[in-house]
Amino acid sequence: MQTIMDLFISTANAQGAEQGNPFGFFLPLLVIFGAFYFLLIRPQHKKQKAHTELVSALSTGDEVLTAGGILGKVTAVSEHYATLEIADNVEIKIQKSTVSAVVPKGTFDQA
């Protein structure tokens, strides 16, 4: 009969003695991998997919916030870049991947 400690600490066996179940060695590894997948990997993939959809749906007239904290209105969009109007007659070109959020219409005018 095994005790609770036997689950965490393997007992020493004499040479040639019968070894325990090999699945018992892999079970903790599978549990750890499952925990990493559901707690770290899967949420990151969902977040990355949502960001990719946000960037691909970017269009002229959207008001956006960049990762650097710049708030602006999109005036032009190309494959990899977008042009933002950040003040009257002031436009900058940014990489579309730096857009972190599309803000509600009117946010740029109120700021």
C-alpha cells in the first residue's frame, strides 16, 4: 500500500527489483503541460487572434490608440502601415501592428 509521500518521493528499489508503473512518471508531466496550455498558451493564442482581426479590420475614419499611447484618426491604410492624424494638419505613419485598440467615435475630438 502506497502512502501519500510515495506519490511525491520515489522509493529506492534494489537492483533487479520490479519497477513501478512507468505511466506514474509521465502523469505529473502531462498535468503540468495541460496546466501551461490552458493557463498560458491558449489565452495568448486567443489574444493574438483577436489583435490580428482588429488590425486587419482597420479602415479610414477609425479612431485608434497605439501601443505607444498615441491617439489618432486613421486617414489612410496600406498593407502594413496606417496614417494617423494626431492633430490638425499633423499626420504620422505607423505600423498597423502597433494599434492596440479601436476607441469609440468622438474620443479623438474630445481629447
